[in-house]
Amino acid sequence: MGWLDGHPNRPLGTFRGAILDSNADHEAERLLVAWMALGIIDFAVAIPLAAIIRASDPASVAALTAPPLSMITTWGVPMAIMGYFILGAHLWRQRGRA
């Protein structure tokens, strides 16, 4: 694991530093932007694929309609998308101040 050895919260600390610290290094900010971009791309691919799969074989996604898996689609995905856009807006505003 290398840079994570003995530090399970290091990625979160790096992200927090990029978000909250106005003097955060550019590497941490680039890491956060890359992480957000990959997450948004993941959702942009996964959501249409899930719709296609559901249309072709509804039984294959039936488990997602009952708890606890229903929390992924009704709470987890929307919260993650909102989080990405809130972080992006915060970073955008932070760049305007610099």
C-alpha cells in the first residue's frame, strides 16, 4: 500500500486539506479534482447502464428495490452527486479568491 501504510485516513486528510486550507498545495487540489472527475464519469456511465439493464431484464435489479440495497439508489447516489458538485463549487470559489 505504500503511502497509506499506517495512515488509513491519509486520503481523507489530503482531500480535507485541499478543501479547507486556502494554502493547500496544488497536488492535493489536483488529486481532489481527479477523484471528483472519476466519480462523475463513473455515475455518467453507471446510471444509463443501469437503466438499460433494468429495461432489458427487470428481475436482475429487483434486489435494489428492497432495503438495504434500495438505500444505494435512493440516498447514496444522489448524496454523492450533490457532494461532488458542492466540492466543485467550493473549489471554484476558492480559486476565484486566489
